[in-house]
Amino acid sequence: MLDHGAVKLEIVPAEEHPTRDLYRITYECDGEEVDGIAAVGRALEHINFAWAMVGFFMQLPIVRQALQVLSDGTIAGPQRVRRAIK
């Protein structure tokens, strides 16, 4: 796994989500949950100030929607990842 010096960010496989199956990359913190491009933007906030600004820009409403449509249509559309039952 790549380590870019992220602070207070734990990356875990989707199969290990404790409560449900996931369809997109998901970011959870203190009861807040976002998925898709917004999740990537929130994760970038944990690296450094420059990446935090990129993440902030990605989360702007029109930018986020455009990036999500572009991502869904070209590389990473929603896919169900079943959680592993323990």
C-alpha cells in the first residue's frame, strides 16, 4: 500500500466494512459518511495542505458531480463489494 504520510487515516478493504456492502469507495469519520469522489477528496485532506486544497476543490458541488459522472462513465462505476461475514 502506498504511504504518502497521511495522518489519522486508516485505509481498510471494503470487504471488512462492519455493517454493510459497499458500492463505492467510502470515507467515514465521526458519524459522517461520504462516498465516491467526495470520499477521495476527504481522504486527500489527511496528507498535507496542498493535497487538502485539491480535495477541497474536488468536493465543490458542480466539480464533485462532474468528476463523479466522469469517473462512473470511464473507470470506476459503482460495483457491489460484499462484506466478509465473520
